[in-house]
Amino acid sequence: MEFEEFIGEWRNAVPHILAKTSGSTGNPKIIQLPKDFVRRSAERTNGYFGICKESRLHSCVAADYIGGKMMAVRADIANCRLTWESPSNRPLSNLDKEEKIDLLAVVPSQMIHILDNLTEMPHIKAVIIGGSAINPLLYERIIASGINAYETYGMTETSSHIALRKVAADSEWFETLGGITVATDERGCLLIKFDSGESFQTNDLAELNGIHHFKINGRYDHMIITGGKKVNPFEIEKKLAPYIPAPFMVTSRPDLKWGRAVVLKIEAGEEEHNDEYGWGVHANLELQSRIRSVLEPHEVPKFVEYVMSLPRTENGKIKR
């Protein structure tokens, strides 16, 4: 979908818009979002960033996805300028560095190009980064760059983000916007409540700090039972991130001995399936030692696989 087509959909008399879910937790599907609900989401973000008619919004996210759609809605409500580009891993390459952007929407992989070419980038007042979690190494690079960036939390069903976390050394909690509050269910999963009455139950494991601040600690439906013990792949990935510069993921596969065996998949451009505890030619003894030093014995991957590419959804999110 092109932005012009979506803007026409947003402005027509139909009381809802159509949006496609990401597919990270199942097959992508088309859902209806009431326009009143969408408008309130846009107003919350505009209020947070002070978006007004003099502002310029720029989207590196396609209008096919909620992240792109919401940039168009925010601009329409604020009656401000909206620009966009076809999604790529070379964002802003066609913009002059003298140009100014008040709010930029990107996904994590696009931030890498921006950081690699900071001196050629336009003036950016604020960046919202969505689509997937920010890798700890990328998080540190953003902090060092001095860019005013925010990690988002939300989903298509909530009409984009419901909370933001400033990318900063002393920032560890997502903060909800507007009248949104959070709680957890008996599983420890996040429950989102809107002051207008809507609520959304997620499968995201969360730690709360009051009703407006939270952390996400992986997904309940991604938990691995191995040798009778629960393993959270999200926690393993956080521990391993400082030692594996390439994209990677932790998952599992059926195993006669363990029930489910923990598997580490590393994107390395060539495919190698290694034997149990065989770290392969790419992983030296120092890396092997580091991994064993930061993980509990039951967390240590039983298999390490080097693959051409990790499984991803259409918009680049890791698909477990």
C-alpha cells in the first residue's frame, strides 16, 4: 500500500481502517481498527513529542504496517508535513543533511545505517524505533551517538505503541502514554488498559514498576522446558548479546534426552550444523568460555547452528 492510498482510506467515511499484524506470533492477519481509537493513539504521540502544524514527520516504515500508517495519521491530525520513502536498509540516503525532521520512524536495522553515516544525516529532533526490540549493542551505539531516540512498545491491535523508553544509559523502563495503565495476569504477562475502556491481554512476560512503567522479559509462549527446567530465550539472548556481534536467536528443538534442547542460531552467511556442544570453527575458545561463564548450566545451548539468515517476518522481525 502506498501512503497516498492509506491517507485516502483514513479520510473516507468508513469508521475503521484495515491493518495487517506482523506475523511474529502467528500467521499475519488483517484486522479492523476503529478510527476513533486510532486518532487517540496519534494524539498521544503528538502530545508527547510536541507535534504541531510546523512539524515535519518522516517515515522509513511502509504504509502497509501500523508504524507507517500511524505516521500518516499523526501528520494529518496535526495538519503538518509528512514525507516518506520506500523501506530499505539505507534510510535517508536521498535527503540533504540541511533538511530537518521533527519525528522519524524507523526499525532497528535502519538505525545501523543512520549511525554509520551520522555526518550525512539530516537534522533529526526525535526518532521512534519500533518493529522489534533493540539489540543491546545497537542500544549502546545509539546512546554514544547522542541521537534523541525512543524504543517503542505496542502492537497492531493497540494501534501502534502504547509506551516509550528513551534510549539512554539510565533508562530501563517503558513509560505508558496518556491514560494507559498496565498490570499483569497470573502468568506474569502484561495487561494493557486504556482509559476509554479497551483492554488487551498479551503473552509478553513483564516486570512492573507501578501502573505506568514496565519491562518486557520475553514471551510466555516462547518459554523452553529443557530437562525439566524453564528457560527464557529472551534472557539468554540478553546475556549473550555482548559476545555475539552477528544477528542471532535462541530457540529449541525436540530432543530425546532433554525433551526440548536449547539451540543457538547465528546468522553467518553460510550454513553449518554443529554437534552437541560443538561450537564450530566460527566460535573460538574464548567465546565458548564466555558463554559458559554467563549462562546457567541448563541455559547453555546444546546445539549451535550457523545459518544463511534468521527467519524473519515481512517487516524484518525475528520469527521464532
